[in-house]
Amino acid sequence: MKLKTIVKSLLVIVLLVAAAVYSLNAAFVATVDKPVAESPRYYDGVFHNDFTFESFSWEKLYAAVKRQQTEVVVDDKPSKTLPMIPVTRESLDAIADDELRIVKLGHSSILIKAYGKYLLIDPMFSDRASPFGFFGPERFQPTPIALDDLPPIDTILVSHNHYDHLDKASIKALIAKTEHFMVPLGVDGDLRKWGVDSSRISTFDWWQEQKTSLGEFVFTPSQHFSGRGLTDRDKTLWGSWVITLGGKRIFFSGDSGYFEGFKEIGKRYGPFDLTMIENGAYNVDWRYVHMFPEQSVQAHLDLQGKVMLPIHNGTFDLSFHSWYDPLEKVSVAADKHQVTLSTPVVGEVFAVGEAVSTRWWQQYM
């Protein structure tokens, strides 16, 4: 057995044992809040998608671990330093307060400056998408701005509690500079444990809306799952976000398999000036909970989107494709369907409705 395979095996074993310990500890302290218990999606002790499929089994877990140990992926990580535009507090402050601007921070983390205030979606600033700092999927490049350099944040939105979307270290570091947190049902339990006061947290079921002085926020469905260990599977909700700011409509998919819900969201809230759609970490075994690039483009069309920003790619090695495969394939699919695709480098600032369409990754393949 090759040394790399032995190391992978040991890391998987340690991760599974640690996850079990985390889950067992969580099981002893977990309580079901009234809003969770009253959700029509919550029954038999867990949340459910509208479409039923077998999303977990010990056989599938074993197969995934075996595949992770043995399968060789070409170019799973970049061989060159990827491009990035540094973001500073000064450059953010220089954006006029009557403008709406987007900054891609890497993976699914998005910073929005909306008319003088800042929103942060799925902040993930840690080096690894893992409960541990010493192993797990590692970033290809740092974020374009450090946590300490971020301006005061009006609202943080979270799509679900997986480690690459709900990062404990990032949340704890942002508590002092964030006014409000909007999260799916059940995720507030983690935030409270990490030091966020309940008065600063709003929890959402699917289709629930909230208006603020800044705009309107709606938590909409996705087809995914939740869990941070082995025994807390689907104990908290997952979903997507519809954000309306100054008359501009933005959609953030979170993680999702392709499903009919995109058409319903588009019918209720579209058209969208910008859709931020998951495009990465796909393979046939995860076809119900992650989209292939062609499906990501179809979701954009279902949503009645004008400009599509592919997210959830180019930052972590989370599946069995090359690091650039999502961007290459989504570009082909977008061209086929005449979709306006925006592919900025990390740190690039752009306006809602604007398409940054350079295929920067091709010179790093």
C-alpha cells in the first residue's frame, strides 16, 4: 500500500472517530426548539426535502471512503498560484454609498456592499473546510481580505451548517462586528453556543420573509442535507436565499441538487438580476444533493436569471473532478444556452447585473 493511501486511510479513520465524538456530545445537549418542531418539513426527528431519496447509508459512506482512498484525480489542486485581487477596508470604503457591489471571497463566501452597508453570505475564512485545523480539505489560496480587516457587517446570512459554509472560527471572529445573523431553523443553536446572543439571530423556515431597513430577505428551498457529525444528520434546515436590495433581486443557491423548486422560486420572486449558483463538488453519487454544471445553468434559467455567477468552486478539493472542471463545463453549458456568465477572479468587485466574463482559469490549467 502506497504511503499516500495509508495517510488518507488514517486521516479518514481519525475524522470519522472525531465526528462520532462530536455528534454524541451534541446529542446529549440538543433540544428541539418550538419553531423547529412546528415546521412542516420536520418530522421523525429530522428535516426532509420535498423529494425523497436515499441520501445516506453506511454502505454509501464506506464506498465513498474507499473511493477517496483509491481514485486518482488529475489536477485536483492547482499547480500554480491562482490570481487574486486584494481587498482592503479602504477600497471597500471607496465604493460610493449609493451603489450595490459584489465581491467573491472564495468558495461560496460573498461580500455585498449595499448602499453603504455590508452583507456577508456563508463566511468561510478558515484554511480548511473541516472541524480540525490540521487536516481536511485545504484552501487553494487565502481570502482576499482578512477577517480583522472587514468593515462592520450589517447582516450575515447562512445557507446550511456544513463546514464549508458555516465556519465556527469565522463566526466567532465576526460576532463583535456583526449586527444580525439570519440562519435556517436549528442553526441558531450552534451560533448561541459560539457566543452570539439570541436577540441578534433570526431563524427561517422555507418561504419565510423578513423586511429590514436595507431590503427584503426570503429563505427559499434547496435540495440538500445538513450535519456536522455522524448522528446530527438533518437536525437543522438547509436552503437558499432571495435578497432584494434597492430594487435589485439576487438569488443565492447555497448547496443543492437540481430540483423543481428552482422554477417555483423563479415564479414567485424572479426575474433575478444576479443568480449565484452552486457549481462544484459534483459526482454521480451526489447527484441529488449537488448539481452538475449543465444543471446549474438550467437552474439559472428556471430562476429567470439575467447574469449567473458560478460559486462553490476553485477553493477546496471536495469531489473527484479537477479544480477547473466546474468553470470549464459551466462555460460550455452557458454558451450553449446563451446564458450571460460572470466569472470574476477572487477579490474582484463588480456591480449586480454586470458580467465579468474573462476565462482566467484557462491559463492556470
